[in-house]
Amino acid sequence: MTKLILAVLLFSSASLMAASNVQRVSNDTISIDGAYSQKTMTQSERMRNLRTKLEKRTEQVLKKKIEQLRFQQELELSKKIQKAFTEKMSRLDQAFAEDEYEDSSAL
């Protein structure tokens, strides 16, 4: 009987030790002096950070280029509008001048 109890105790203690290994908690001490070493980055983390920086820089360059193109197109459009307005005003001036000439010659 004691052998049976001893076997059960050994079996249960072995299963408890196996369960305690799974639930082990890391209790690293924290330096209160303020000196700590930063975790080194892995190659994949460095590549991810580099890719993120490059994407941001590319986005900024694209936004700047789009803004330059928009500004150039607005300048061209304003020149076209100004030219059309000037031509229209000169035609109106000519029409008024012809009307005044006809009115003065009719008298």
C-alpha cells in the first residue's frame, strides 16, 4: 500500500513539475541606476524601419512633385484666361470704336 501511495505521489509531483515549467514567469530585475541596455534590433526589424523611412520620404517627394505640377498647370491656365480676357476686351474696344465712328460720321 505504501508503494502505491509513493507511486501516486511521484506521478503527481512529476506532473506538477511539468506544469510549473510551462507557466514559468520571467522575473528579470530592473536596474534602478538608470543604466540599461537597449534590445538590439534584428535584421528584419532594421529592414522594416528602413522601408518605413523610405516610404515616408517617397511620399513627401511625390507630394512635392504633385504640388509643383499643379502650380505649373494653374499658371498656364491663368495665362490662357488672361489672354482670352485681353482678346475679348480688345474686340469690345474695337466694336465700341467702330460704333462711335459710325455715329459721328452719320451726323
